[in-house]
Amino acid sequence: MTTTGTYSVKGMHCASCAAIITKKLSKVEGITRADVNLATEKVTIAFDHETLPVEALNDAVSRYGYAIAAEPGATGAGEMQKIAASGAIRLKEEKEQALLDQKAKVQFALPIALLVFILMMWDIGSRFIESVPNLPIPMELFNIISMVLATWFVFRIGAPFLHGIVMFLQSGAASMDTLIGIGTLTAYVYSALITLIPSLRELLRVPDYTYFDVTIVVIGFVLLGKYLEARSRMKTGEAIEKLINLQAKTAIVLREGKEMEIAAEAVRKGDTVIIKPGAKLPVDGIIIEGFSAIDESMVTGESIPADKKSGDEVIGGTINKQGSFTFRASNVGSDTVLARIIRMVEEAQGSKAPIQEIADKIAGIFVPVVLIIAAATFLIWITVGSSYLGFSVALSYAISGMVGILVIACPCALGLATPTAIIVGIGKGAEYGILIRNAESLEKLSSIDTVVFDKTGTITTGSPKVTDVTPLCEGTTPESLLQIAGSVENRSEHPLAEAILDEAKRRSITLRDISEFKALEGMGVSATIAGLPVTIRKPVAAERELAEVRRLQAEGKTVVMIEENRIALGLIALSDTVKTEAKAAVAALHKRGLKVIMLTGDNRAAANYMAGQVGIDEVIAEVLPTEKAAKIKALQSEGRKVAMAGDGINDAPALAQADVGIAMATGTDIAIESSGITLLKGDINKVAQAITLSRATMNVIRQNLFWAFIYNIIGIPLAAGALYPFWGIFLNPVFSGLAMAGSSVSVVSNSLRLKAKKLDR
């Protein structure tokens, strides 16, 4: 038996941090898998039997500078909303406080770093450009001031980076902090030695050029980059925050004959809940008295309020616009629609897409490789460089090259490339009523080339309606036929009877009294109206040859004959009707270059007629439910990438076989567990929107990974001085710090662009 748990992680800064935690946790006995998500700062752990205490998890990672804490969870259904909401608020407050602390550091350090940067550029300019005057202060004084500031920056502001060095020496686990720490400390120690011990500088015959300014500016810019990155990462999780804020805080319930206001999480299943105009519904339930119009946009995306009456289902988190009513609580705590949506979105945002495995594998070996490259660069400049430039110049370039590589190679951008896009993409889907179960489904959906729809309840409404009322006798009108049929069917429990009654009500037809009602097994029903025998039945053999009957049956409609006193007065045709949005939805899929197939158990004539109405490319009809999965497999054997859209319950085997299963959930009946993607309210327009979202998200991920890789591929050689032998160009470590900070911010900013993506295009 495998169990899973999700935990918060503190102390992560980059992809290599995530790799270290994954590696160390995976070695703990009882843990079968650990998935660390840098963007959400969470780890999902799979245990082979029972979960381990948090203390045991912390024992595995605490000495590396990380801390694991239990995620807010439910100890009981009635407590779920309170614990989840308060836990999320507490976590947000902690992150906001940490961000404020970072901001305070930046506000102190950045002005100093910028001033030093300007003076440094001035000094460099004065050495190479005649028109630029020397610094207005002596270099010796500038070095002393810089050393004092650099000491504060390295040992106070840069303390986390020094801790990264200690962690590396103790455990061999290197992170981004290790790289920055080694680079800045090396530059500082070298500069301090030649400043405080002039005889050493003379012995080594090195110039009096120091790197205090580089140390100050690099730490300042890295600090700024980490702050901007953290601020951007907080924005990626806004979808969860918005969902949590939809929850009601209080509820008015009727207990022991008295109205009382209680906390929303205290509502129990079966409670009678009183809702007043403008109130937010605390839990799910069924109206028992009253009627109203309810804003369900948080579930359906529809801005027009839905009319609700006695017997209708209502959803917690929706808003009562007008009228008062009472309802009986049916789902509370963790069972409410909103709680399940929040849980699903949280789990999905913390999941990993297969494409992320590339970045994870690279991140695991990236930092040690960079340390080797930095050391090799230093040695090459000292050995080979000394032969051409002399020892003092070569040593200067060796230090600059090593520091530049260690700073520019920070793998933050690599670690953030995939998870930030996944978080924003899944959050965007939730806003549109597209619930994505995991990142793998989102990635697979982007490569789909064929969409298969179940017919009933997906392309069609799933409930029969009267489509034709045709008199066959002179003097008979459609209204009189419906009056006779409705009066008899009023006693029937057959689904077709309900459709006939609905049509009679729609036309405001008054029903007549009947007697001697009988259900004719396999044939229909009969009764007596005003002394005359009436039968509602299937057409007999001769009637099936009538042109009108043949036409209607060819369209897949069910035809019933209305017979009075053994004379056929007329016929009524009923059919499951096409959803109003179906044609536009299929056209949207065609626009995206997808093939659309209908898979149904209905007869071929009915299926072809429905398919023709909405523009479907291919029909696979007369398929038993047990055969649907085999049909999906056959399409896959042709090399097709298939998404199957169905009701999420009856089509479960086919949904599981498809590359991506899409559940068409309606109302509060959300088949969250049956498919990779669930579309609220069964709106098939969302299929095309989901595909657009997945393609856009994968494009952003590819862009992020490309820039993260290309940035290091180009940046590391530049920092090492690869251009110096050809053009005399050497990248100052300061610009390495700027580039490193810019790369992380650009990746997160690129992911945030998904928020503005229009899914209807």
C-alpha cells in the first residue's frame, strides 16, 4: 500500500536545492519517491506504507540548510475548510514577511551597490578612454572604503552564500548559494590580502586592482534578482488564493427551531441553511424552500445568474443575487465542490511535467560541473595565461574568470523554467472552468491530433426532447395531439413521457382527466379519455413505411403514434438534441488542426445525422461500452495522439485508454477522479480552450528552457574569457551577476504572460 503526503519546504533557492532535497529524501527508508517543486516550495512524498513523522523528514535535510513542515490538511471533513484556509493564509503571511525582509535588505544594499557600480565603471572608463577623468578620490582610499563595505556585504548580507560553502564542505551538496559564496569570498579574500599585506602584492607582482567593488555589486544584484524572482513567484500562485477567497466565512443555520450564525466550517451534513440576498453559500446542498438567481460564475464561468428553485442543487462559494431560500447541506468540508477544486488545482500545480525531467537531471549534476569548470578556468589562466600575459595579469584574469563563471552559472532559471509555467497555466485553466489534474496531462494535451467525443451527454444534452408533432388526421392539431399524449403520459414514469409532458407545459396545454391507465410492456401506454380508448405506442409495420416516419427514424429520432378509438391521429418524434455550443466547439477544434470523431453506441443513422449537424469528421457507431477502449486503442495504433471526451463515469475505460481523458462534468457532479482534465458544466467549448492553454503553456516552457540553456551555454565561456584571445574582450563579473539575476526574472516573467492569454483564439 502506497500513501502520499505534501509538505512545505523552506530554504530552497534554485534547481540544485531541489535536486539535493530529492536525493536525500529518496534515501530515507520507507520513502519510495520524492518530487520537489521549486516554484511552489513543496515536496510530494510517496511512502511504501505509512507516512513518516515530519521530524524524520527534517533529519534527512536539516543539516543541508532546509526545513520541512506539514502542509495544512484535514483531520475531519468539517474542519477541512478552516484548516486549509487558515493554513494557506499563514503560509502566505510567512512568504509575505520573508519578502518584506528581502525587500529591506535590497533597499539597503542596492543603493550602495549602484553607487559602487557607477564608480567602478568610472574607474574602468578612465583607464581606457582619455576624455574620462580619474576618480576624484585616491585609489588607496577607495580600496579601504570598498573593503569596509565589502566586509559587511560578504559576511552580513551574503551570509546565506557563505552557509552554502559550509554546507558544501560538510556534505558535498552544492547549490546556487555555494556558487555565489565561493565566487564572492574568493574575490574578497584575494583583495583583502593584497590590500592589507602590500608586501604580498609586491612578492606576487600583481597590480593593485582589487575586487571589493565586484563583490559588493555582485551580491547587490544577486540579492535584487532573488527578490524580484520571489515577488514574481508569489504572483504565480494567485489562482489558489482566489479560490480560497471564494469560501464563505459564516453561515446561518436552523437548529432546534432557532436561527444561529456559525462559522462555515461548522456546518454539518443535513443542516438546514438559510440564505439571504447577497449572501455567499457556505456549502453544497439542495434547495428545500424558496427560489432565487445565483451567480455560479466561479464554477461555470457564466456571468448570467442561474435561476434556482426547490429541488435544485446549489454550490458552496456561489453568490445569491436575489431572493431568500433555505437548503439542506449535502456536501460539507472537504467534500464540497469548491474544496475539491482547490485540492485538485493545488495537486496539479505541484506535479511535474515529463519535460521537467530534462531540467531536473541537468540540475543534479550542474553545480559540481560548474565548480570543475571554474577551477579549470583558474588553472588555465594561471598556467597558459602566464606564458603570454605574465603572472600578475594572468592571475587577475584567472580570478575574474572564476568568479564570473560561478556567478553567471546559477541554475535558478533552469529550475524555474517548467514549474512556473505549469503553475500559471493550471491556474489559468481553473479560471476558465478547466480543471487539470496534473502537469503530465497538460503536456500530453499539447500534442493531441485527434479528439474523440462520446455522443450522449457530450455532443448532445443527454435528455430527450420533443422535436416533431405531426397530425395525420384532418381536424387534429399539434396542440390536441400533445394534450392527449400528455394527459396519458402524466401517469407514466418512462423518460420519453417526461419529455412529452415538458413540451405540453412549454406550450401551456391543459391536461385532461384519464382513467384505466395501463402500461403496455414493450409497446407503450393506454388509458381512457372522455370514454374513448387512447393508446400511445410504437409504430406498427405498416406505419413504419410512411414517408414521414421513415424520415424521422433515419434522423435517429424515436417515433410514437397517438391512437384514439383505434384511429391513428398523429405522431410525436423525440430525440436527444445537440448542445447549442456543439457546432462552434467542433469548428474551433478544426481551426486548431484537429480531427474530430464521434464514438457512440447509437445506431449509425442517428449518429451520422447528429455528426452532420455539428460537422464531425468521422463516426464510429454501434459500439458497446466495453468496446470503446478498444476503438481508442485502434486509433492510437494508427499513430494518432487521442483525447477522449466523455461523461467521466460510463466512459471510464475509454478515458483511461486515451492519451488524455477529458471528463465532461455537469453541475455538482464533477468526475474529478476519472480523467486527466475535467470541464465544469460539460461545456465542450472548453475542449478547444484546454488545447489552446496546453499548447501555450508548453511553448512557454520550451522558450524558458531554451533561454535557460542558451544563457549558460553562451554565458559560461564568456565569463571564462573565451573571447579574450580573439578580440581582447573579457566579461566583468559584475555583468555576470546582472545576467544571472536577469535570467531568473525573465523566465518567471515569461511564464506570467500566460495570464493574459486568450483561450478562445
